[in-house]
Amino acid sequence: MHSTKIRIMLVDDHFLVRMGLIGTLTAEGDMAVVAEAENGNMALQHFRNFQPDVTLMDLRLPGMDGVETTVAIRREYPRAKIILLSTYDGDEDIHRALEAGAAGYLLKQIQREGLLRAIRDVHLGKRCLPPDVAGRLARRPVGCGLTTREQAVIERIVGGMSNRQIGDDLCISEGTVKTHVNSILAKLGVTDRTQATVKAIERGIVRL
């Protein structure tokens, strides 16, 4: 019954969101929802069982997030076609999604026709990056990527820790923390910790 249709898996932890998408997609003659999951682990298991043509995956999921789930699925199925859906347009979120191998990144406020077109395009092997998302990614500063240690430091800055507390938590000296903080400020193009916090959240570098 589904052989001539685009077989789709939905991954979102909100039941009503999944139901809304199911109603939209199943109304199309060339689409069928074959699986739905509410978290990353379930998505990976369902992908193994159903191997859908296209997966629509929420960026924010409990446990493994959408990017981590994409990596896990594509590690086993390199040809998996996954579109990430998000309410967030931070350039780091978009960058992480594409680095993970996502075929597309859509904002949840996308109109119905745009969503359907994206699914069909990705099914045909195209990459889907709407102009607003592509523009956000294009404005991502060159050389702005944080190191693993800097990522750990900025997460703790956003969490309200002092340099001493960060040092104790990461088992490094306060002086080393200061060095990391200065590097973070330079990469983010800000001058103090408050601005760094705002910028990190805005860009999707740190999530609350």
C-alpha cells in the first residue's frame, strides 16, 4: 500500500505536534506516516524497523537531541534522509544539524506547502535549506567554533558559575579558566560574561 508513497517517520516529544503532522501528511496522496517516536532512542529503534524514506525530527528531544539522534541513525544508515524541525534559528543549531548530515533544517513556523515541498525535495536527494535559514547560516562568523573545553566553560558561565567555581568543576586552574573566557569573548565578539551569555543562548551554542 505504501510502496509508491514517501514513507515518513515523525520524531517529536509532543503528542499534539505529531498528530497535527500526521493529519497534514496523510492528506497527501504521495505520503504515508509509517512510524512516530517521542525520543531519540525510540527513533533509532523505529528507523531500524521501518527504514523510512524521510524522517522529520524535532531538534529538541529529551535525552538525545535531534542532532545526536541524526548522528546515531546515520552512523548505521548513512543514506538516511533527515529533516530537522525547530523553533530556533540559531546559526550554531543549523551548523550542527548540517554537520550531523541532516538533509534539511526547517523552522516550525513554515507554511504547509513549504513543508510538503521540502519533504518531496529531500526524498529526491536534494538538500532543503529555506532562504531565512540559509541566510542565518551565512552570517555565522568565520572561525567562531568553540573548542570542547571552551564549550564546557561557556555552559557553566551561562549557569552562573564564577571562574573559581568553573575551575573547581572542571579540575583546572582559575588562570586557565580566565584564558578560556577571554578566548570565548573574542570568538563571540563580546566584551563581558553577560553579553557572552546572551550571545551563546541566541546563537544556540548553549541551550537552557
